[in-house]
Amino acid sequence: MIPIISTHRLCKRFFLRQGRVSLLTMVRDSLFGHPPQTVTVDALQEISLDIRRGEKVGLIGNNGAGKTTLLKIFSGLMRPDEGNLQIRGTCTLLAGYGIGMMEDMSVAANAVLYGAIYGIRKRRILDALDELLEWAELTDFRNAKLKALSSGMRTRLAFSVTRYIDRDLFLLDEALSAADRSFQRKCESVFADRKKGDRTFVIATHNMDFVNTFCETALWLDHGRCMAFGPAREVVEAYVKTI
């Protein structure tokens, strides 16, 4: 089977200024062509892998391991400095639930807006609006302005909308890290329903129980390097031993 994601020796570097730099120094360097003192950070180092269509992959590793950078490259928000990448199919990146919603618009109107951000037709959201709000436990807030909702309620609304996205590949970056446990369980039931589907998921998370339950494969990154890529339970076990 042709993989949905193929990478070969994928590399990404960032160049960061050293120490604190004053505005005067930045202007001087710009005017007189002085090169700034920088340090090179290898965010990703020669990542080569194939992800099959329909595969559920847990992306694990400590903070700063390169997980978010890899997802951004997969989604097209960043370009690699070296190496090759092929994505075969439609793709969406879910990171920061609720970004793009408008404070003074109603909950119902924000559901339509948020759906539009991810390419969901207005009619699709309107036809599903009753179920969408019921799942998010926001039926009584249908006409309330978004600014009346707590952060948790906004997350429920946003996640409920994303259930209607139709893509081949879903990229999630710590999507539920700030959600309360009851809502996490509700979301996990959604993932459980999709476990045997033909949609591909790559999910960056620190929740090893979730990876073991939902993902058949795990990719472990450490300082931009691929430490392991294979069966989820084996990779998670190896990673946990290093923590």
C-alpha cells in the first residue's frame, strides 16, 4: 500500500539570537550589516518514515523534542530545510481549539464560523447544529454570545465542530491537554469510534495511556531525532524508561 506520509532525511533548523538584544543593537546591526550572533538549533534531524493510510500514530517525546515542528511541516505551515516529504491526500492541523471564533457572535454563529475555517459547508453545520450543541453540552447556550462561555465550554464547542471535518489526514497537537477529565473521556470515545476507520491520525501527546489505547504505532522524538518508530506499546515502554 502506498503510504499517506513519506519522509526521507527530513531536517529543520532554527537560528536564534544569543542572549538579550537591545533595540539599539538590532538597529545598528541592520544599518551597518553586522551579522547577529546566533546559535543553530536542529529541530528535526534526518527523519525518515512511512505512515500508512488509516494508521493512528502517537507522536511522543519531551517538550522541545520537535513534535510541533514536524506537525507544522506535515501540514504545510513550515518547509523543511533538507530532505523530502510527500503527503498523499487532504490534511488538516488541529491545534489551539477555538482560534478564530468571535467574542460578540452567538454560539450557533461561531459553530458555523469555526466550521468554515476548516472548510465545512455552512449547510452541513446548520443541519447538524442541534446534535453538535447537544454533544458539547451547550444546547441552552445556542443564542448566547461566545464571551459568556468559559474556556472549557469553548473547547467543547470547537471539538464538537471538528467532528464534522472530512479529511484523509488529521494532525493534532496536544489537542486535549487543557481539557478536564470528563471531557477528555468524551473525546476519547470519539477517537475510539474512529480507531478502525480509514482516516489517518498523527497525534502529539504526553498521554501515554491514550497512545496505548488509540494508536497502533508511535513515533518517539528526542531533540529532533527519531529514537523509535514502531508498535505503540513497545515504543511507549522504551520512552517511559528514559523519563
